[in-house]
Amino acid sequence: MEEETVSGETVSEETVSEAAGIPGEGDGLALEVDWETGRVRGPLAPGLYLVATPIGNLEDITLRALRVLREADRIACEDTRQTGKLLNHFGINTPTVSYHRHNEAGRARELVAELLDGGKIAVVTDAGTPGIADPGAEIVEAAIAAGVAVVPVPGANAAVAALIASGLGMDAGFAFHGFLPAKAGARRSLLEGLLGRMRAASSAGEGAMTQVFYETPHRILEALGDVEAVFGGGQRVAVARELTKLHEEFLRGTVAELRAELAGRGSVRGEMVLMLAGEVDAVAEGSGSVAAAVRRLVTEGVEEKEALKRVARERGMGKSEAYREWQRGKRK
Ligand code: SAM
């Protein structure tokens, strides 16, 4: 029986019909069928496997992910306890080793040495696709440099799941930015730069790319405040919360609407993805300034000083910085 290697896995020439009964049954090996060729895949070949895991719903694990996790020599995990729960659930006993931001470089060297010895190593993170706003890139680079096979095992990813159900256009593609900066100043600059580039693309007649960010629940209001300040309250956005989980939710509308909705909830919980529509034609520059936001609250009956304090808090700004912007805005 002839054998070849496809995408890091040994593939035999045996076909489904040739394989007796259910592929892999009785021989102790979890064999897999390539549905295009009908050929049976043999045991896992040596290499580095980047395995996506669910972002909430355990049913989103793939059959291939389970097989790779089961057959690997070791699983390098962002958090061995977190992955332990997943492995337990699926009855997988493969040994784990920690691989995270703080030991990434050292561990990558160690794992590459194992790979060069013919090891089969799976890399997983706490949830989703390794290397996407998560550890993974260093070991991939090291493995490629060492001439070791690097094999993606695709699956759940929060950005893509959020995007496809956001209702925001994708004809012109999308841009993924990972997390927005935690500091207000850096976040504002990033958004301002982005708006500049989106405007330039629009005037050049290029399509409008949807912009995708990861965000944390404790910063979402500040982030929306900054989007409003920079892009204007009419900017179309979407927030995807708790994807694939019991309380999955999509909020769609203008940034002003979503900010009011979330601010009204008292506390915002859960993991979330923030998306900005690519069209910048409707962008009303300056409508989201501190002064405009204060004015809006005042018309709603909030006392001016309190309004300024609230706007500063929502945008993660210091009191004096907010005061200066407010004064500047009032002069316009
Ligand atoms: N590697 C992961 C992936 O492929 O999506 C992302 C890891 S990153 C450290 C975690 C961030 O992803 C969260 O803060 C949130 O922005 C987003 N995220 C992860 N799971 C999510 C979920 N179930 N619903 C919404 N956003 C999620």
C-alpha cells in the first residue's frame, strides 16, 4: 500500500471501500477519511499542529481537532488547567505542557527540539484559534525556521463568527486589529488614524472594509465613547457578545445607540467583538466631541459638571484632559 504525506498527515492509498467496515475500527488507530479522494488517512505524522478549540460551545470542536489532540505526543496549552477541562470532557489523556506569553520563547525552543526528534505537538489556547490575539506565532516561526511541518487545524474564531452574523458588509473585505489599546490616548490615536485611512480609501474609490476589534467588558463603554468621539454618533457598529454561548447576543445600530443601550444596563459582562462599518461617507466629524456629549447629557437634564464627569469616565479620560477638550469644543 503506497503512502504519501498530505498537510502533515500520512495518507494511505487504501480507499473507504477497501478499508474493512468503519475506518480505524479494531486496529486501535483513529483513522480518518478524506472526503474528496475517499482515501483513508493513517496515524498522525510528526509536526506542529495548531488546533482551534471552541470559544464557548463545546460542540464547535472539530472531529479532526479531537483526533489530533488524542494522537499528539504533547499538547502545549496557554493554560493547562483550562485545556484540562476540555480534554476531560472529551476523555483525552494526552500530556500537556504550558505555553504562554511569559514562557513563549524558551518553551518554543524546547518544543522545536522535540519536533526535530520527530515529535507530534499540538498547540492550543484557552479558546479559539492559536496565534489570533493569542500565543502561537513564536513557535510557528521557530518550527518553520527549523524546517518542521506546521499544520493548521481550523475551527472556532471569535472575529470570524462575529463578522459573519454582524450584518456589516464584507464585499470589500475586513480588517482585524486584535484588541484596541487599553489607554485612552493610544486608543484615540489608533481610531483617528483608522478614520483617516478609511476616508482616503473612500476617496480613492476603494471598497469600505469592515473593521474588527476584540474588546473587554470593562472597556467597551470607553471604546464606544472614543468611536463616537472620532467617527461621530451616527457611525454604524455591531457588538457580538458571548458568541456560541447560552446568552449570545448581537447589538447592531449606531455607536450612539449601542453606547446608550450598554450604559443603561448598569454592568456589561461577557466576551465581545466590536465591529465598525466600513462606510465613512456618513461620518459626521466632531459630533462626538466631549463638548457635544456634555451638551447632549445637559439637554437630558444632567447638571453640566456631572455631565462632564460622566463623559470623562465613559471615555477613560482624566478630569483635566476632559475639561480641556470640553473648553476647546465649547469655543468651536
Ligand atoms: N484566539 C481567540 C480567537 O480565535 O478568537 C481570541 C483570543 S483573545 C485572548 C480573547 C478575545 O476574543 C476576547 O476578549 C473577546 O474579545 C474575543 N472572544 C473570545 N471568545 C468570545 C466569545 N465567545 N464571544 C465574543 N467574543 C469572544
